[in-house]
Amino acid sequence: MAVKKRLVKAVSIFTFWFLVEMNHDKIIAGLRDYLAPIQLEDIPEMVRKGTFPSLEHLDFSAMSDYAEHLEKVPLVTLPPSKKPSLVEYLAEARPDLVKAIQKMGAQGAEYLVNLRLHLLKLVKHPEKPLAESTEYEPKGGMVKATCDQCGNSFPIPKEEASSIKECPFCHAA
């Protein structure tokens, strides 16, 4: 019986990482859209106050079966591991936000640790609302710009949309 349980667990872990890898582009696109309303100027306040992007419209119940595996997704990847990390996914979706958080030093690192814990709580207990609001509300007046070259989208104040000179992802003019 113990061998059967180990085999089922091994297949489950393999399936989880396989699905993560196969859905990489969808995950990045979803993160990019989800993080689009956040402006660089918002990051210092979010880090200081420990607030996170609003998650009220996301349903984590489908992921609760994978909570055990999601706990194994590292915050950062250290060699020789090849597993993707939360920071790598965030950096691929919005490198500007991750750089801004990293510039805040230890406070930014603590923020990323708490963000990971926040997400895991939501996955483990999707039916329970958090006791206190830790969600950041973006300011209005933002639009989503999409690069013609690489297809990446990013937020920009509406009044500055016509003056975009360069993509923050591929740096195409």
C-alpha cells in the first residue's frame, strides 16, 4: 500500500509541474493582465503597508487540490534547481514591478515572502475571506498598452498613452 501511495504522489507531482510548464505562456499572460493596473509609483506604498493586488475576482478553488504542490513552488530559484519560481514568473510578466520591489531591499524581500504566503492561504482556503483587507486598489486613469513587436501588455496613464516611445519588455521603439 505504501508503494501505491508513493507512486500516486510521484505522478501527481509530475503532472503538476508538467501542467505548469505546458501552461507557462497562459500563466504569464494572466499575470500580466492581472498586474496591469499597478503603477510603479504604487510599489513603495504597497510594500510599506504590506498590501497586495486585489484578488476578489479570481477563483482559487480549482487550485486547492494542488495546494501541497504549490507550496513547493519556490520564491526564488537557486541552482541547481530548474523549477520556476514565483519571482521569475512575476518578473517575466512585469519586470518593472519586480525591479521596483527589489530596489526596496530587505523590506521588498519580506513583501515577496508575505505575498507568497498570502497566495498560498487563498489557495488552501478559497472559501474563507481574509480577516483584514490586504489588497491594493489601483488608481483610475490607467490603460493597457500592447507592444506590436513582442505582444506584451503594460499599464500606462491614459494621458501618456500617445507618448510611448519604447516597450519596457523588448525595448522596441
